[in-house]
Amino acid sequence: MKKNEEIKKSLAEILELPKDIILDIPKITMVGNLQIYIENHKGIIEYSSNRVRINTKSGVLRIIGKNLLLKNIILEEIIIVGEIQQVEFTD
């Protein structure tokens, strides 16, 4: 399976295609420390006002902050607002 992902990665580079779509990895966009936009997620694991954990193909994305709120959730996109203090991937 790794060989298949390496082929996809090379193909994405050669054809200049977005890697997040070809490799099904998350795309994370932050606006300051006030909003985070996550594409290509695999579901919410944990949600509270100070911690959100989201499953992705690359591992679990953990967001820590204050007054965190899930503003928008659709099939493959999540928007979280609040005072974001830390963002990290864990296994």
C-alpha cells in the first residue's frame, strides 16, 4: 500500500494536482488563533469547550484552546472557532 501512495504522490507532483485530494490527507487552514478549518477528516473523536480531537488518515488531530465551538460540520469539512492555543497530530 505504501508503494501505491508513493505513486500517487509522484503523480500529484508531476501533474501539479493538490496532494490533499490525491492522497486523502487533511488540509488544515488557520485564521490567526481564532478559527481552524479542516478538510478531509474521518470523524470527531472528542469534543469539549477546551479540546477537540478529530480522526484523520494522518492520525488524530488534537486542538486545545478556550471556548472552542464547532461552527460548521459537513461530511468532509469542519470549522472550529474559539481561542486556539495548540494544534498537534498524535498516533
